[in-house]
Amino acid sequence: MGFKEHKVHDEVAPNLVPMIDIMFLLLLFFMLNANFDARATEEMVSPIAKNADERKKDEKQEGSGSRVTVNIHHLSEGGDKLLCPTYKAGKVCREDTHWLISVQGRRHKLVKEDLEKLKSVFLDLARPFSEDKSKPGSKSERVMVIRADRQAPYGYIQKTIEQLAGAGLYKIEVGVEKPAPEKPKG
Amino acid sequence: MAGGPSEDNPVGINVTAMVDIIFCILLFFMCSMKFKAIEGKLDSWLPLDKGGKASANLNQEKPEIRIVLSFDETRGIVERYFGRNPIPPEQGDLKLESLIDAQNKAYESQGFRDDKAVPVIIDAGPKVPWENVVNVLNMCKGLGVKKVEFGFGSELKK
């Protein structure tokens, strides 16, 4: 019998071009929004201040101009594998060993040796902007941004301020979070 | 398949590998994406001539507006003082705000303005949560206080 076998080639060819276009746009959006300056700012809950000035884009970049951020933060649960029930409950944790002072990615504990190291870091940071570069601790024009966790006991910020004052750094900016703008009613 | 060889274009490019890689990169950026909160700043200065330590003296001749914050461990609350006068917690921020404003205006009328402006010194104890210190700083900023300084020591001497 002369039956012919017809092969049906059901080849579906989706057009990938629009999909690739959209993917590229999404990729571009996420890449431009990515924040790689995590070394400068540690994860923490900042206090809210509605009267604060909004930080300009160039002020947010670490190392731009004379600005350096000092973070006073609690050990985090993820990276530092710490489970502090007091901090987790939203209360003030007063355990010295649970708190850190971080500058440019370097973490310092609240112990004498680390605080001395911190002072030498501050002296190095102050020197290029000092009035008298040969004299350590002379008045420096560098701006230091203090970013502290809202639950941090003030004593830890005092210790940081003491080291800053000793290094001649007197221009202090307090890093806070501004509340989201209210939406107009109606 | 799009990108495969056709009559017009005999050289076919296999886009599958590229799409795979783009998907991976897209996934990475999507996962690492974080919407940041609006960052703000509050300017303040350390007393140039004194550093942080010398501001412990409450009986200075130099005019100043001193806000003392102290943590009461038995009650678990932050006590606030305007100079040596306690501000009852029930009177809230408004009382302290009005006292700072009135004192600041009084000094301004005496000629202590611009460069000679009298500083508001926030003098908090080591156990006071940072949030409470920032609250006073925010209050001063809202009132248009020119100089805000950090002092420490008098809280311990009380």
C-alpha cells in the first residue's frame, strides 16, 4: 500500500528578543541600585530624627571629600552567630563584649587595646586634614559621621567621642534615619 | 529558535547560554537588592578648647544650656534635667522644648548669637540609650539651635 508517513515537525520558536531586552533593563536597574559600600556602613537600626538634614548623594559615599563613618553596632546574628535575647527583645544590651566600633571595615572591641588601636586609626585619618601635620592630635577639618544603633548605650559613643577628640577630630555628624515622607490625605 | 540560522542570516548565535548567565546575574542582583532608608544627618561639634572631658563642670561662668540625661535603673526610664531642674516624664518633650527655646532666645537677646551663640550641651550618662540623646539633638535642630555640643561627666557627679 502506498501510505506515506507524514512527519509533523511541530517546532515552536518563541521570540526571545523582547525577553532579553526586558532582562537587560531589569539587570541594569538592579546593578545601578546595588550598594557595594557595605564596608563603610554596618547593619543596624538607626534612631529616627525628623528634623535631620537629608544626606546628599556625594556625602553618602565613603571616602568622598573628608567624610569617614564610625559605626557603633551590636554583633549581628547572621555573620557573628550571636543570639542576644536582650537586644532581640528590643531592650538595651549592656554587655560590653556584644558591641563593636567599626571604621572602614575594621572592627574594634570595647577593650583597652582595641581602643588604643582605634585612636591610632583616628590619628591617621585626622593627619591629612590637620592644621599642623607634624603635631599628632592637632585640630583636623575631617568630618566624622557617627552611626550608632538606637539601643547603643551612650557610654560607647562617649568612648568613641573621647578617641575622636584626642585625635583632633571635632567635626561630628550624627547619622540618623529620616522618617518616610507622609502621603497627602485624600 | 530566535537567533538560530535563517535564510537571511546563515550564522546562528546560540543565545541560550547568554540568557542563562543573564538570569544568574539578575538573580544575584535581585537577591542582594535592599531598599535603603532615607539617611539623614545632624551636625554637632566637640568643644574645641575642652575636648569631651572638661565639660563636666556645671558651675562654669561661661553661659551654656545644659541638658542632662540620666538612666534610672530601678524604674528603667531616662530622667531629663534642664540644667539642674528635673523635667517630669509626664510633661514629655514639649516642656523641655519650650525651656530650651526660651533660654536660647533669652541669650540671643543678650547678644549671644551667630559665632557667639551659646551652645546647648547634651550631657548624657553612659547607660542612656543613644535614641534618647538623638531625640534631644533632633529637638535642638527643630528649634534652630546653632551650636549643639556633647559633654559628659556631670551626670556622674549628681
